[in-house]
Amino acid sequence: MDSLLPEVTRSGGLLGRVQYWFACFFTLGWTAVVCGGLFYQFGMWEYPCPLCIVQRMFMLLAALGAGYIVRTALTRGVVTGRDYMMGWGLSLVAVVAGSFASWRQTMLHVLPGDKGYGSEAFGLHLYVWAWILFQASVVAIGIVMAFAHSTADHSVPATAQGPLRTAGMLALWFLGLVIAVNVVAVFFEEGFHWFLPDDPTRYQFFHDVGFPG
């Protein structure tokens, strides 16, 4: 039986670069989705509920899985089968768990007459869009994992300056920035408490410290 980890590193090919570009796109895509939630939070002054925060956490975890593949290519120039399984496996766990979280929130507002939580985007609430994107990601990850054996140990020229390295660095820095913003946003909303209220109406931290307004 052929090993997924050949002893000799093979020269780069189209599929190897496609896997790398997809990992960059996957990282940037989920990070951008979280930015959409931040826009509704700060731009439209809507407070995310606990399930909203949980979904964001799984979105960022999914991005981190793909980010692991990107970082591996940036630092080593080669992505092994084990690296692909580690990165995409982490993303798969995240999108499956995120699907349950978004499905749970959808079911809370499924009864006729229930207007749902928060605003809509293109006719659907954000948690419904989240469920759709989580499900689509399950399919996408399954496809790229099916081809991982064909790209494992192919060199990915991302260690030298060029578009591959630029895209990878952009994806990782963007992800890190959005994670930091979310940590601060959740802390401000939750304050020094263990739990968020089911229907938050203020930033608890500022209320606790007596910040005016």
C-alpha cells in the first residue's frame, strides 16, 4: 500500500498550488464572514447573543485549521499528508460543530410569527446564512481532503517572496487581527461575568465600571 508520506519531496504542481490557494481563500473567507458579524454588531448596533458568539468561535476555528496549512507552506515550503489531515480535520470539526450551533439558533425561531434574532441579510437571518456556509464548507473540505494524497509532499513555493507568500501572510495576519478584535468585543459585552445574557442589551463591562452612557 502506497504511503501518504513519500520519502522524497516532489516538485510543485498545479494541484499543490490549488490546495494552497484554497487554504488561503478558506482562511480569508471565514474571517470575512466574522467581519460581517462585527459590522452588524458595531455598525448596526446589534448585540450578539451567546449562540452568535459560539458560531463565531467555530468560524474562527475553521479558519485556523486552514491557516495551519498556510503557515506550514510558508515556513517549510512543503505540506505533507499529515499536515493536510491536521489542518482540514480541525476545520471539519469546526464547521460540523458550527452547523449544530447555527441549526440550534434557527430552530429557536422557527415557529410562525417569530421574527427571529437580529437583522436579515438578503432575506435570511445571519444564523441561517451561517448554517448554509457551514454545510457548504463540509462539502468543500471533503473534496480537498479527497485530493490531499495527490498534493502531499509537493513543494509549494511560498517560502520566497511572491504572490503565494503575500497571500498567505495576508490571510494569517487578517485572521489574527479579527481574533483579537473578537476577544475584546466579547470581553466588553460580557464584562467580568461567566455568562452572556440570552438577549444582551448593553456592553456589560462599561456598565459595571460605571462608564457614562
